[in-house]
Amino acid sequence: MTIHPTAIVDPKAELAADVVVGAYSVIGAGVRIDAGSVIGPHVVMEGPSSLGKRNRIFQYASIGAAPQDKKYAGEPTRLELGDDNTIREFVTLNRGTVQDAGVTRIGHRNWIMAYVHVAHDCVVGNDCILANTVNLAGHVHLGDWVILGGYTGVHQFCKIGAHAMTGVGSVVLHDLPPFVMASGSSAKPHGINSEGLKRRGFDAAAIADIKKVYRVVYRSELGLEQARAALLAEHAGLEGAALMAHFLGQATRGIVR
């Protein structure tokens, strides 16, 4: 373990033997940091919080602070961060609230750029990219492989499906289905994220199927329940149909249209 002499580590924090803590960082009670993680200088971490393996936290980040919720009354809620995440400068990740599951959860291999805010009770999947100054309000859920362009703001309780993408400066006020690219204020759909799908190994046939799924939802003039039923019936064999149907069944704020 390498702890800079100016860092403050509470005796009730648990750090793996090879964790590195930079100058002037503060690691509070109830923080657990697993093997291979590097905490840069001037980072503040508060518990209860847990970090998995090989995370890298850059300078001035705030990890596990109390939620910015006026209902919060000091309950022992949590932040859980998985493995291999990169957290850049001035990122703020807040703990959950008892009004939800009591935990803010971030998965594995996420790239979270400078000045991003992840509010209380958010759930971020795996392999997501949150560009500079993205702001997630409370209770937002992101699926895997989501890319949010810089300055994207996501309204509380919104869900964003796997492989979705937003353009710079987008304002997401409704649930954004999987695979869909959206931009604007408020965000509007602009087809599927086909380039991202290619990079992740989807072949031409799979991408063609996903385009058909998109057309069922956005070009057929069906309501959400009708589109979901169609995806589960006559279009059930299409790549992405099951994922899209499941998302539509979970949508609570309407979808980006």
C-alpha cells in the first residue's frame, strides 16, 4: 500500500495491500477499496462506499458524498463502484437514498469524464462513456454500452437503454430506448447507433434487424403497447427485438419521440 504522507485515511477504511492514495486525499470511514486501484491527489471519498479492482480516480473527484436530496436524513446508504472504471477530474458520485434501493451503483469498465455528476440512486451499467459535464439526476438508470455526449442532462427517473447514444448538449426528459441515437433539447431520435454497434461486433445482418426494430417503434405509428406486442409476436426473431420489448415494458416516462 502506498499512501502519500499528506493523505488522511480513516482507521475504519479498508484498503487492499496495493492501493495507491495520492497527496492530500481523504479516505473516510466505511470506504472499501479493492486491489489495484489508484486514488489520485485531492480526492475525497466518504462511506459507506465500495470500489472494486483496478479503478483509477483522478484528482479532485468526490466519491460517496451524501445525496443532494432534501429528504436525506443521514441514513447509511451506499455507493458501489465495480472494476476497471476511470473517474476523471471533478467527478461527483453520490450515495443512494432510502426512498429508493439505498444504493448508487456503477458497474465495470466505465469511462466517466471530467465534471460528470451521478446523483443519488442512479444505476450505471458496464462499458458506458459519460463525456465531460454529463449530469444524471436522481434515480436514472443506464444500460450497458451507453454513450452520453458532453453537456447531456438526464431528467430524474429516466431510463436509457443499452447501446443508446446522445449528442452534445442533449436534454433527455423521457426514457431513451436501446440502440437509439438522440440529440437536442429536448432530445429527439435520429436512427440507431449503427457505428457503435459495428465497433462492438454486430454484423450487417444484426444491424439490419435492429433498424427494423427501430422502424416498428418509430415509423409504424403504433402506440408503445402495440409496438411492444408486435416485437414479441411477428418480429420476435429480429436481433434486438426482445431487448427493445423489455425496455418498452419497463418505460415509466414515455419514450423519446
